[in-house]
Amino acid sequence: MMTDGRGGFLANYPFADLSMLGWRFVCFAPPETPPGVGIGTRRALFVDDDNRTMTFDVDRHGRMHDHATYAAGGDIIMIADSPHAALLLAASPLTAHPNALLEIRGVTESQI
């Protein structure tokens, strides 16, 4: 499904919903397999008009694999462990306080 560089993954949940929220697919990371990520999994980068980013691990079937990373303004980095949690982060207002984001079930703060 992902053989053409974009594959059909953009039509799958939660990626199709991201575009309705104003997020755009930018690119896949290079095709190497990052540590801890399954074979055939690629990292997909999305950005919105406020320069927030979301990075998803996308499996070879075009589905979210493991988790997504959300970054806003450089000092807020959150991890979503489900597609639903990732969409709630994507739909959050730019002004959302980190504590409010942590109230979303399945969201944790990055310890990087």
C-alpha cells in the first residue's frame, strides 16, 4: 500500500481526519527502519498553519503504528498512544496548556 511514496495511507483513519483539521502531509522520513519500529514502518510528518507538527509511525498497511508525536512551539512535546488521542491533540487549540493536553486519555509528555 505504501509503495508509491505516499501510498493510500492518507485515506485511512486517523490521517484522513487530520486534513479536515487543517493538517498537511509533508513527507516520509528516509526509508531506513528507525530503532524500535517494525519493518515496513515509515515516519510521516504533518504540519498545520500554526507550525505545529505531528509525526506518525505508519505501518506497511497504512495504519498508525505504536504512537504519534505532537510538538507545538518547541517546548511542548506530547506522545499519543492511540489514533483517537492523536486526533484530540491535533484538534487542540494552539493556546492549550500542557496540563490540559495531559488530561487527554492516552497522552503523555515526552521526556526528551
